[in-house]
Amino acid sequence: MPLDLNKVFPQVGAMITRFKADGAEREKRFHFALTELHKQAANLSHLSRKIEAAKTSWLVAGPVETLDRCYQPPPTPDEFTVLASDGSHIAVDRHRSTRCYLINIGAVTLHYGPNPGANLESSPHLYSGEEEMVIGDDKGHEQLIEGNLLGIKRGVDECQRLVEMTKELPPGRPSLALVDGSLIFWGLEAYPDFVTEALLKQGFLSYLSAAAALNKAGGRVALASYISFPRSTEVVNALKVALCPSEVLDTDYCAGCTTKECHAVTEVRDRELFMEILKPGERSALFTSGSRFVRDHYAEHEIFFFYLRLEDEVARLEIPRWVATDEGLLNLTHALVLSQCRLGQGYPVALSEAHEQAVVTTADRESFWQLVEASLVEEHLPSLSSAKSQSKRTRWV
């Protein structure tokens, strides 16, 4: 039965009315936040000390330089390479006869300059053995790779393929390796330490180390993640710390606060501030992530970020420390991401192409399971599925 839009229509109308009523208040908070950001830019050392001392339940950006500083786009090299990877997966289906999952990684290499070229590929990998279905430790603990953890596993595989491609680059060629989404694997906070050890330290961070090593060997390879239309509020949260009358902010005691100075910037997002501050093509100052998870696990790969102004939106770029502290690699990231967005009508063309290579459609998923079940039948192996699965695939009259 289709959705009854006649019943939804008045609810949409009520929502729009509410948005309009809240608009003036949001505009007031935005302009106050913008003024406060410029004000705090002149008092960076005091703000940094206050942020360092604060104990908050929300993420606070660590300012590296003047908050409202803007950088014009650096020149694009005469020749360069952009690499990107993206992934899709077919999850474990407990209603099917076989426990397995598939990860499909799309990878793109785009060469620009006198000898342009492109390589587009996809690499599907089927995981089915018992050792591939779980992550375990030497004490017998096990964690099934499914749900959110499968998405994290896919992200690690994306980075692995990306770094493999960087090793094939000509020495010294300016290059940028791009992934979509955050470099911070937030979801691992919900899992035991042995899972973080396997996927983050032995997996993702080891690949970042391999990419960093290329630069020590004479390469010029930057690595970054691209977040379109970010919802982050870390810079705004730094303003909340500044506005708090307590010299040491501790959110455990905020319930007893009667003045609520920090509420003056509530619901303002970082992208809104930098849409106003930056001109098209410019990037913001650098910030460090305030994540405790990053501090505890990322070590020399500490995550920095900046905002990039495009024509119609502001994107967030995350980079590891070894890119952020190398002016050449930082400028290369700025220049090449901007070039990619202009070529891709606002979104990096390499990431768009990698997504196209990686995508697994609904029809692909059904064909995959048909192949699995047909292969089981051909080999005279049990091919059983749940009644629920059969019901979904049966047309009822």
C-alpha cells in the first residue's frame, strides 16, 4: 500500500510553519556566533587554555591558528594525480541459507597534465570463512562482523585499496588520495578493545603509516577525507567554551547554570559560519579534533580538519597530522580538492567515479543471493531460507 500523502500534507505544513517561526531566532544566534568568532580570534591563547581545561560532553575543536583566518587557493601543479576509493557491501542476511558478506571497492586513478589518463575499477571480495566472519582475541572473545561493524570494516578496506594505489605512483609526482566521509571511526567506541586493535591499529592506522612513509621516501602524496554538507559544530562548541562565565567549564555542572550564556549560539553549525567568512575557493584555519577517541588511539595520525568554501556549500576536509604539518602537502590538498570540485560541479569528480564503480544495486543483491543458492543446489548442499525471506519473495494474490 503506498504512503497516504493526503495525511502527511497537513503535517508538512505544520513543520514549515514552525521553521518560519524559528527563523528569526536562528538568524539572531548565527550573527551573534559570527561576531563572537571574530572576537575570540583576537584572544587565541586564552581560548586555547580554556578549551584545554574544559571538561565537556560534546566535541570542541582545538584552534591551531587564528579562528577567522582565510587562505586563498594555492596554484594547481602542471601535472598531478588524484586517487579515490569508495565501497558498498552486501550484508549478512540471517534469513538466507549461507552466512557471508560481500564488500565491493570502487577505485579510481585520474592523471592530469601533459599525459592525462584514467583507470577505473571495482574489486568485489566475498567473506565467508569462520575466521572472516568474526573478529576474535586470544581469550576466546568474538565479535560478529555485521551491522555497523561491517560498515567500519568496509571503510578500512577502502583505505587499504587507496594506499595500495599510491604505491604505484611515479616517485615525486604530486598526488592526492581521497576517501568519502570521516577519517575518525567513531563507531568503534561501541566495541571491545580487541576489535579496535584489529580494525584500527592493525588495519586503518597501519595503512596511514604506509601512506606517510611514501613521503619520507621522496613522494608527494597527501591523504584526506571529504565530507559534503557537514553537520559539525566543533568550532561553534569552542565558542560555547569561550562564552561560559566559568573559567573551567565542566558540563557535569551545567544543569545548575542559570545564565546559560552558551545558548546564544545553540543550533548554529560550523558550515554556516564559514559560508559567511570564506570566499569561494578559500579554506579556513586548521583545527584539531577534540575527540578523546582520537587522542587515545590515533597517535602520530592525529586528525586535523579545515573547511573549504565552494560556490554553493562548505565542505569539511579531514587530514592526518603528517599532512597538516607539511605546508606543501596541505596546499596540495587545498588546490587539488578545489580543482576536483570544480570539475565535478561541486563534488570531487574522483569520488563520484569511485562511487559509481562501487555501487551495488538492489538487483545486484538479489542476483548475488540467487547465484549463491543456485551454486548450493548444484553441489547438492542444503539451500534453506527462513519463511520470512520466502514470503518477501512471493507475490500474494
